[in-house]
Amino acid sequence: MNIGFYGKGGSGKTTLSALFAIWLDEKGYQVGLLDADVNSHTAEVIGATVKKDKILSHDQNERAIWKYLAGSNKRIKETEFLNTSPPGEGSGRWTLDKENFITKHYGQAFGKQSNVFTAGSYSAESVGIACHHGTQTVAENMISHAQFTSKQILVVDSVAGNDGFGTTLYLNDLLVFVIKPEREGIAVLNRFLELAKHADILERVVVIGNQVATDAQRLFLQKEIPVERLVGILDTNNELIEQRLGDRPLSAAIVRNQDGTIFEKILNRVKPQIDYYDSIVTLHKKVAAESWVAGSYRIGLEDQIDPEYQSV
């Protein structure tokens, strides 16, 4: 199961994705909490200190992960991973088992049985010349090669606003859009819903109103958010704010009844995709045909698709 959190910068998606992951862990799920945002704060919010040797997009880590994911799959070289490169016969898989190569080397434990993973951000050397999408590629590859059980859930603190539609990060079982009471946020939400409809995933989108302090703010969100998308509205939580101001990590104790009710609704709205592999293959054909791929890699990367592979 794969659930992504989205929203305009400052909406609270990092806080809510972290709280949701903590709540799931308390409920007995094994959670992979993946921070794919350029502003990487998810680990620290739950009390983990991100070490350089754990950041997924660091060069040596990327290479090691790609080598593992390539496995014995003769169609994919570890040096030719696009963000859409699909798994095939012999590919390595990402699981949340503590002995899995990716989880063991790059996960940081939290809760009772879960791990947080950090994609990373720009390096000093990349200032002015890099695109953050490059740091997300290895995280996208992990997602497409994930093999989780029914009691394991991937929670993605995704990119801000509509940036997920420029990657494969919109291919979630459920997309949770977090929004504060502000007109700018509504504009971003409306565009997000337009893109979701174009991508034929609109039914996978739900919305949480957040940081509401007055009745007028609540009425504004209720008026502006499509009723069939809205799963709930959360009041401003001063206890939570003050806990973070004091540099204290979030814990299960901070989750209120109101939060738990909405988190339960989110879980109940998830309908795991049966077409994830097909979606990745379709996107891979599109990306592999781009002219920059031939220049950066080679012509014909469509041959990474294994026509006889049956997705698990």
C-alpha cells in the first residue's frame, strides 16, 4: 500500500505524513516513511538524525541501490536507471524486512517496527546546475521495485504542490492533499485536481483541511473543497506547535482523537492499485522516447521492459 502526502509549501504535509506514519506504526503496521521533498525534515520531526551515509541520493548510495535493484535482471544496467525503469525477472526488490539491503543500510528506525528514508536535497556542488528531480530518481526506483505485504505501508512525504506530476510520484494508491485556509492553496489544489483528472487518478485524491483556527476559516475550506474529496478538517494544534518549537520530536502521544478519526478515514479510502506495474511501463515508454535520454544514456531504453514479466 502506497500513500502520498502533497500540498502547497507550509501546509503541514510533513507534520501530517509523520503523524500518520506514527499512528500506523502504533496500529501494528510496518511503515516505510519516505521523505521525497527537497526540504527534508521528516526524519527530524520524528526524532531521527539523518546521517550522510543514509541519504538515498548521495552518489555512492545511489550506485549501491541501483546495483541491488538491477540484481540479475539482464535488461537493466545499474548505470542506466531512469526514474521509470521497471522491475523485471531477476530484479532486486525493496522490502521493509530489517535484513533487506535497502532497509538495512538506508532506513532509520522509528516507532515499534518502522523506518524512515530520506531522498536528500541539493549538494553544495550542484547549486545552480541541478534539478531536484535528479535526487528523487533513486526514491522513485525504490517505489517501483517495492514488494510489501498487506501489513506494510509506504507513506511518502512528497514534493510540494503539483511537482509530483513531473515524476512518477503521483502513482500512489491514495494521494492526500493537505491545505490551509488560504486562497493560494485552493488555486494549487484546483490545478492538482485538474492534473489528477488528466492522469486518470482523480478518484485516488482526498483532501485534509489543516491549521484551522476559526469558524470562518473552516467554512471557507468547506465551501472551496469538493465535498467528495474532503475527509476532514484539523484545528490548529498549539501543543504540537510548541512541541516542535522546543525541538521535541512527534510521538504517538501527540495524536489527538480528531487526528485518529481522519487517519482512519484515509486508510478506509485506500484501494490498492492493480495496475501499478502497467502504469510504470506506460510512463517508461514515454520517458525513454525523450531526446535527452538518448543523449544522456542511449537510444532504445524501452528494451528495459520485460514483456514476459508478471508483476507481483
